[in-house]
Amino acid sequence: MENPYGIASLWAQSDFVIKSVAAVLFFMSICTWSVLITKWLHNRKFKNISSNVGQFWLAANLNDGLSTLNQASGYNPFSNLVQSGMLAKTQHQANANALTHTLPLAEWIASSLQMSLEETNEAMQKGLTTLASIGATAPFIGLFGTVWGIYHALINIGTSGSVSIDKLAGPVGEALVMTAFGLFVAIPAVLIYNALVRSNRQLLNRLNHFSQQLNGYLVLGTSPIKTSSTKSQEEASHGV
């Protein structure tokens, strides 16, 4: 025998408002997990790309180093930084009479790299606003379903003219289910948002560090790895 107070029975006896609230919360839940899967795949790819940064600095020139970063298909923030820096340096050196040449080379390259970092940051922020909105609004949407369910219960009592458990159980059950559903949608959204913000911050720190090294190389023409190895050799020779 079917449970008269089960989820299926509550859904069957609920009105259009409760079903609409449930549909909205279900759609929010789908959006939350879709953003999680998409951003997790992107961040995992970016972390794999960042592991090739050491190989980039061991390359003979920028083009060879760029090929090590371009092994992964799709959007590549590290490769975009290198291309932006190379383009900025070429523009500065080729246009002697242009306004760009009036600025110092280091400042012009740093500005171009910063623009590339900001574009990457904007791309990484996509979806986070959706998660924040879901985490903030889902409990209130569930609370609206709760209020409507209680109102529905009071209407049933007023119509029947008597207070009985069968008149209260269904609508009150709808109210409690909507509250639980709202929390079930909001809590994962908040946790996923915080996890993605932390992951994005770590990746941006790596990009900023790489950008500073790249800026120094484009201006001075010396890679940080080669510079450190040269210093180590000099220190070793002096020690001998």
C-alpha cells in the first residue's frame, strides 16, 4: 500500500505553486553540479598546464617554450601570457614613432601582461556568480514553499471546519520538504563556491608569478632558471 505521506503522495496532492518551487530548486541544483563539473575540468587542465612551466624556461627560445605550453588544446592562460608579452615587445620595438614607444618597454609589457591576467580572471569567474546566487536564494525559495504549504494547510482547515491530522499532514509535509529541498540545494552551492574560489586563487598566484618572470625575461632577456643556475656555478667556482 502506498504511503499517503510519502514524497510521491505529497507531490501528487501539491498545487501549482509548490510544484513550481520544486522545479526551480531542481533546476538550481542541476546548475550547481554543472558548474562544478565544468570548472573542475578546467582547473584540472590549468594545473596540468602549469606543471609544464619549468619545461618552458628550459627551452632554447620563446617559440620552443611556447610549443611546450601549447601541447594541451583549448584555452591556455599561460600560453596567452607568452603571446601577449611577445606581441607587446614586438609592437614597442617596431613602432618607433608610435605612442607605445614613448612608454618604457618594461611598463608596456607589464601593462599587456596585466590585461591578459585580467581576461583570464574574468574567464575563471564565470559560473561563480551563479553559485553565489543559488547559495543565497535557494533557502529563501524553499522558505517560500514552506510558507505556502502552511497557508495551504490553514485553507484546508478553514474549508473543512475541523482540525484533524489528515488535513494538516499533507500540507505541512509539503512545507517541510520544501525547506529541506532549499537547504539541500544551497549548502552544496556554497561549499562548491568556496572550493572553486580557493582553486582559482591558487591558479592566479601561479599565473602572477609566471607573469613576473616572463616580464623580466622579455625586458632583460634572461630566464629565471638559467639565471639561478649561472649564479650557482659562480658561487661554486668562488667556493673552490
